[in-house]
Amino acid sequence: MDERVEIRDLIKNNETILCEMKPDKFCYCFLPSLRMLPIAVIWGCIDIIFIVNFLHFASGLMLLFLIAFFAIHLYPCYSVFTSFIRRRIEWENVRYAVTDHRVIQVGGALGVEVRSIDHHEIDHVNITMGLIEKLRHVGSIHITSDSGKIDFIGIDNPVKVYKMLTKTSFDVKSDIEYPNALRPDNNPGYQTKYDNKE
């Protein structure tokens, strides 16, 4: 039995999917681990120096204590690998979507996690394209609101998605501000221009 949740399963009756995406496998799985790698290497080198020095003097219960302590203390080193493994498993389930009502992120390594932010709640939309993302012709979009944050990591055509997302969000917010009695059935978008002349 397939327990995977599809974006179309989450869509309301009056909602339309504008764009659906899946992250680039390499960027989604490796980038967080690569960012942590320099810290993990330095941390591991320092710990190895202490481990070698302490093992000369430790024995019995002290040796067991040191083994347990450094097993926990070395977590930043092996968290790089566990992060990659978790994200690799999670990648199979991760999908993003922009609809005419909200942005949606579906993911989860063992279970299913669904997050969404309505367009009128969006505070900021940022786009980033690091060196590795540029080499792979992808980018990331970061969407924040008071209720949370959603990251579209390593998606194709990030500038196009960014423009569509910011326009849709602005249009929806403008439509909400428009008086109910005068609101048309279809909103062609906010098309007036600001005139600062007095």
C-alpha cells in the first residue's frame, strides 16, 4: 500500500495548482551536509587530539566514561552523515507547490509532513542561488510568515517561480483588501500604478 501523499490530494475544490516542483536530488541531500562539513572536520580534529591524550592515562571506569563522553561529543562529526542519510530518504517524498490560494510543502523521512502558508499570510519571499546551485542551474526560495517558514530547496527555474509567487501573493492580498460588495468574480490582478504627484 502506497502511503505517499500527493499534492493533488491536498487541493481544495476551488483551488488550482499553478506550479508543482521537486527539489534537485544533489542539492537537497548534500548542501546542508556540505555547510556543516568544515565545522565537523575542525571539531573532529580537536576531539581526536583529546582522545589520543586521554587514552594514555585512562583505564577501567574512566575509560568507559571517556568513550561514552566522546561518542556524544563527536555528534557534530557524524551528524553530517546522518543528515545526508535522513535527507536522502526524505527526498523521495518531498514536493512543493504553488496554488492560487497558498504554497505547500510535502515531506517527511519516516512519516508525512505537510506545511502550507496562505498567500495573504506571506511576509517575505527571498531567493538564493549558491555556487553549487548555480552549477546545477537551480536555486532556493525561502517563504516566511508569522505562522512559519517554507523553503523550496534546489528547484528549477527559481527566478520564474519567484516572480510568479510574489505576483500571486500580491494579487491575492490586493483582492482581499478590495471591498467585498465590489469584488468581481475574477480578479485580473492589481494593475494600477502608484502616482506620487500632488
